[in-house]
Amino acid sequence: MKVAVHGYGYWGPNIARVFRAAGCLVEVIDPSEARKEAAAQQGFTVVAAPTPGTDISAICTPPHMHEKLIRQELEAGRHVWTEKPVAFTAKGASTLAALAASRGLILYMDHTFTFAPVVQKLASVVSGRKFNHVQGVRAHLVEPREGATVLGDLLPHDLSILDACGLRVWRVMARTSLVEAEVQLDFAGEGTASLYFSWVSAMKLRRMTMYGLRWTVTYDHLNPHTPIQLFEADGEADPEVYRYGQITTPTIPPGEPLMRGVQQFCAAIAEKGQGNIAAALRVERLVHATERAAAIAPGQWLEID
């Protein structure tokens, strides 16, 4: 298959690399002369627009360009792999998903963390368990991309992980500034979550702790040795060691998340499947609801439509 990668800035080089490694012919589109040169140095053909025979368009442009470009590529009959977001409104995202379905095309969301073996293992570890609370922090020091917001940039990752673990949000509360945000989630009888996001942290953190009745799971994406640990209480606490019960550290299978995602995307095209758009729309809907809660009712619960 031939892929046109739109944008060769922050994420585009990774997308181009992985599609080529998956056996696709990759062409790059970018208005920047410096980025064109960078793509050419990596052996990619640089073009001004998708050439005849292009099967897939990969959207790696600034967020404000996504909706228009996705529509353009779907209307041209090409499958679309896109960075978040699909659109800046839930209605816009749903409309594009419907357009793709009506034309028999795959619209696929690059929620990279859900392709990670560690997240799939996390989902299997907590499957069937009743949650009380989830605490999460996603923070780093970064220069924001053009058109990005802290919620739009960081919240989708944690929401996609929670969605993969089977948690469905009933209502949301949020406070945000230009560089950080606090989000509260209510899972309608399945517990709650407190999430913190920052673009100005001196430490890079990708951590989530899940609490249940007499069990706790920690997920630290930056820990290469024990990213997941399951703590289970099976007796009285021992005051000598401040620990009780069993600790399980599951083995994580190898595999680059982005490559796994591209392979799933290509398989969905070959098998005329649905891809991951249903889960992606759930996440986008929640992101839009959270942004709305922060804008019109900071510190108050907003039920999801």
C-alpha cells in the first residue's frame, strides 16, 4: 500500500518510519523546506499532494488542520490514520466517522498507548475487578505544539487507557490553565478518578494507581523493569515491614506500540473491519466534555450527554 504522510514535524517522522517498516511505500507532504530536506535525507519521496494510487493518508499536522484534512482525504477515497484529535467537536468527529463508514473506509485514531503491550497487560490484570479510585499524573516540561491545549494534548492518553480497562465515564469535573489541569471522573458506580496534567513539570511522569477492595495496581510507563505491580491483601498488616499480601509483577511481551497499531490498521483495511474508531470516539467525546466543563463550570460536575 502507498501512504501519504501529511506533516513531518514532531510525530510525522515516527509515522513515516513505521509505515515503511510495515512494508508500505511512503511519501511525505510538508510545506517546510527544512522538513522536506529532513524527510529526503531519510530516504522518503517528498511530494506536494497525494500521488495516484495512494491508499492511505496519515495526518500528522497541527491539530486545527485535522478535521478539514481528514474530510478531504476520505472524500478522495483514502483510508485515514490520524493523530488526535479527529475534530474539535464531538459532532465533527462523529460526522467524519460516519463519512468513512459510508464509503467503506477505515478512519483510525493514533491512541498510541492503547497499542502498548504494557497497557494491554494492565487491562487484563484489572479485568473483572471492582474499582474504588484511580489516581493519575501525566506531566513533563514541553514547548506546546501549535494549536494544542494541555487537556487536548495529555487527557486523551489517560482516557484511552481507562477505556481499554473497561471504565466508562458518567460525569466529569475539571479546572485548567494554559499549562496544567486537574480532572475528576465519576464512573457511575464503578469508582472515581483524579487526574493531574502539566506541561511545566521538572519531572517527567507517566503514572497511574488503581485502588480496589484489598487490591492496588500501579502502572508506571517510565519504569522499564516493573511497569505494572499488583498488590493484594491476604491478611493483617505486618507493622515490621509495612506490607501485607502478595505482590505480582507480570511479564510484559515485547513490541513497539506504534508498529502494533499500524499493523492493526493495515489488517482492518485488508479485512474490511471497523478499526478502533468506536473507542476513539468515546475518548474524543470525553475530551470535549472535559474541555466544556473546565470552560463553563470549573469545579462542578458535568454529566456526559
